[in-house]
Amino acid sequence: MRVGILTSGGDCQSLNATMRGVAKTLYNKVKNVEIIGFIEGYKGLMYENYKVMSPADFSGILTEGGTIIGTSRQPFKLMRTPDADGNDKVELMKKTYKKLKLECLVVLGGNGSQKTANLLREEGLNVVSLPKTIDNDLYGTSMTFGFQSAVNIASDAIDCIHTTAASHGRVFIVEVMGHKVGWLTLHAGIASGADIILIPEIPYDIDKVVAAIKKRTKEGKRFSILAVAEGAISKEDAKLSKKEYKAKLAASPYPSVSYEIGKRIEEKTGQEIRVTIPGHTQRGGSPCPYDRVLSSRFGAAAAQMIIEKDYGKMVGMKHDEIIRIPLEEVAGKLKMVDPNNSIIAEAKALGISFGD
């Protein structure tokens, strides 16, 4: 049995742990198995850039962040656009798959990667995929690997801000990753005691944000901390069309939404504002124990699907049990934060403002 494997899109802490789970299970359960690792994701599959892996390659990587076979972003919307040499990218991937006589292709990736995995399934390839994203926004699974590790890092960043914010009596904004979905900001904000949490799914009213800060000041609290998703949006901007909003962002003098929010708060309160952006540290470092367990389970489950020849599905989780989800049900769908979700009500009960 010859199995191809690739990691696609943004990196995260548990890619190696997940690949290890797939490999160890296959080596343990299949007599003759060869694993082909494609370098830099779908790009490696397109241009036959690969490595024949050995069991030694998967040893000692459970706690190692990043990905030992590299990754790259290959936007799904450009998959049908010919490459620089005029080649059809999908046909290139199919050609490599068939040339290497693969039994199956294992894809570790987020939303865009799952869409491409489903496209390859539609083209007749045997595909098994695994849910990778620090955003936890993949449809059909309650958890993705990489999410909890990123929550830990974002929470640590906000924790560290508490002491300096308290010392200087300032308003601090910590910008957390998440352009479209706010799960990471929501969890990190609650975990680290943020006073205000702003996420894309709940457009904010800047006057409500300011009111929450002033309320704290009246109560004798000298500082406030905002956990702001990089995709947070005001109620005014939420009314704009996608094209209008993109034009506004392109013309903005601010490097990110957090700086605009900070400027508006400063104008309305007179308080000193500081912005901190943990950035790609949220993707880096060693996976946390939770993710190591989750990735090991996901990897073992994916290998079992290959053994059973149950293709065209993504491994997922529901009620702490591993499930198999048809790729056509996953591709192109995002798992958003529902403003009516009980976690929002519970956070508000704690006194956290969402600026609504």
C-alpha cells in the first residue's frame, strides 16, 4: 500500500503529531506500507516534489511544532487557474497521484484545503482528510487540532498584559488571529479575563465599548483589556458590501482594526491605549497536551479509514467521539460563533462586554 500525505495552508502546532498518528497506525496494522510525503502541500503534489518517508521520519515529532514536510498556501479559488506555464493544476495533481500509484491521499488542512480535497475526490481520487486550523472553524467537527495550542498562547499573551495594564492604568487591546471567525478570541478572552471581547460574528458599537470601559473606571478599576479578533467589525462597517468594506480597509491609515478601535477609544475617553499583536506566535511552538492527544486520535482514525478503504471523508469529533464526515458536507462551510450560543450568554453573565 502506498499512501500520499501533505500539509496545506497555514501551519500549526500539531501537524507533525497528526502525521505521526497516521503513520504509526499504518505501520502497526499494514504489512507493506509506503508513505510519500509531498513537500510544501498541494504544490509538491502538483510538481512531483516528494519524499519517500520511513518510520524514523515519524519518530520524535509528537511534541515538535510546524510540519516536517513543509506547507504552502494554494488558494482554492485559483485551483482552476493555469499555473505560470499554462498547466492545469488539478490535472498536474491527478497525474502525480496516478504516476506514484497511490492508494490514497491524506490531506491535513483548513477550510481552503478541505475544498481542494473535495475537488480531488470529485475528480476520482481516494482522499482522507484531517481538520487542521487554529480557528476551529471547520464545519462538521466540534474541535480541530491546533486550536487549543493557539488558545493557550493567546491566553498567555493576554495574561502577561494584565500586570503592565494594571501598573500603568491603561487600556490594552490584544489582537488575536481570526479574520472571519471568533472562536480563538472568544476562548482566549474568557480564559484570560478580558473585559471586552470583539469578534467578527457580533458587530460592535464603539459607544458600547467605551461605556464598558467608563463603567470599569467608575468602579475604581484603573485598566481595561480588550481581546479583539483581527476580523472584528463595527456595526457601521457590517452594513457595507464586501467590496465597499475591502475598499475601506485598503484606504485605512491603520495597520489593523485594533489600531482604529484604539484611536476611537482614546478620542472618547482620553485614556492611554496600547495595542499588542501576538501574531504568528499563536501558530508556533510545541503542541499542548490536549492537541497531542487529539492529533494522535485523529491520525489513528484516519489510518483506520484508509485500511477500510472508506474514502472521501474528513475525520472529525462530536461529543468527544471520533466521527467520519463526507467531504462534500464540509467543503466551503464555516463553523461560525452563533451570537445566541450559550457560551456568549455565559460570558456576558460574567460581565464581559461584546460591544453590542
